[in-house]
Amino acid sequence: MTKGTVFALGWLSGLITVAFTMWLTAIIVRFL
């Protein structure tokens, strides 16, 4: 694995984490 691949995977997983957190927050707010 090259440095570029590691960077891309890290960036992608970070993006997915942010998207999931926002989605989860929207659901929680809707139920409150």
C-alpha cells in the first residue's frame, strides 16, 4: 500500500464517520 492509498482510505473513513454522525443526530433530533 502506498502513502496515497493510506491517505485516501483515511479520508474516506473520516467522511463516512461524519456522514453517519450527522445522520444519527438527525434521527435523534426527530425523536426528541
